[in-house]
Amino acid sequence: MEKLATGSQQKASNGVQDYYLTDEVRQLISTLPREKDFDGTYLYQYQEGFWYRPTYIVGILSAQRHFQARDDDIILITYPKSGTTWLKALTYAIVHRSHYAFEHSPLLTSNPHELVPFIELSAFIRKIIVLESILDQFISHWHFMVKIAQDRETDPLSLEEALERVSRGIQGCGPSWEHVLGYWRASLENPNKILFLKYEDVMEDTLFYVKKMAEFLGCPFSSVEENQGVIAEILKLCSFENMKDLR
């Protein structure tokens, strides 16, 4: 395990543009262990042993210092490549279903990440819904990062190298099992505040879990809405076919 080189060595060695980093963060990451991510850039081990990119550390520090959660906030949590975009779209559609006709929904023209920003970008939201997937996440994440590496003209890790690192917990926001177990245990302790969902379950019976999400969020579907096909419209609006071309 390495320590980060400072100054110009940092920029040359990891290929990351660091102009967005404050002097505080540059100094901090210079003291942290680092390992290569799947795309060949570096992750840094920070707080509770989790691995992050420098941008995430900037956001973590900012959120810890400035974000004040309210009791009626909704917070969406997923591990990378575990259905984040889909969960954001479903939640937005459920909560805002009375604000827009489906044919005029912002989800038709805006990426769900714009409508539901990440908390590090000062998103102010309501309860906690956790969507997790382990079975396919690694492969999906590896393919995603390899494409990024190709775009950046950096050398990605092979599938075997990436798997070896993941087995040691070295992955963006990893170890993944600590991330999942932490929220699962918290959901058992406080089920009224934390809804824990499995990606595979939601995929298998989306209708059931959309209704479950609506109930958890305090805006259950009425019998009139169900008879009018509102849930089916939400599923269609948030389908892969509708979202795949959004940027």
C-alpha cells in the first residue's frame, strides 16, 4: 500500500486534475494510503477505512461541516452501479406525481441526478431509502470504469486485478460489504426511518416495491390512483427505455 506523493508528483502520477482541491484536502490526501481504482487512477483510504476519490473527500468534508439533516428529509443511498439512477427516478416520480402530468414530467428531459443531486452538492431531501446489489455490481462497475479509462487514455486494471482489489475491500466507496451491512443493521434498528431494498428484489417485483416506497415516504397510492394506472405510468416513466438517452 502506497502513500501519496505531493505537489506536481501527485498530478503526474495519478492523472487526476486536482485544481478543484483545497490546500487542506491536498495536505490530507498526501498522508493517506492509496491504491489504484479500476480505471487506473487512485483511491484514498479515509474515515472508517473506506476508499474514495479526492472529489468525494472534498464533498465528505463539506457535508460533514455544513449539512444539517432535518427529520423530514429523504436521503437515497446506493452503492455505485447498484441502481442509483433508477432509484432517484422512481423516488422523484412517486413524490412529485401530483405536481406534473406524466407527459410533462421533468424526468422526460432531465437526468435524475440533476433532479435529485448528491448530498455532497447540498441536496436537501427527506427519509432514507437504501438500494443495494452485490451480485452484479462488481462487473457493472468494472465495465463502467474501463470505459472511463479508455476515454481518459489511462490504463485500466484487468478483471482479475480488479477482483483481487475488491476482495481486499479496495473499491470506490468500499469495502462494499461494510457499506451494505452498516445500512442493513441500521434499518433493523430503525425501520420507520430506513427502508432497505435489494436491487434484485425490486427488479423482480417493481410494482410491489414502488407501492412499498410510496407508503414509506408517507404518500401512499390511493385506490383511485391505482385504478387510473398511476403506478404503471411511473414504471413506464422510469423505465430504462425512457432514461437511457438522458445525459
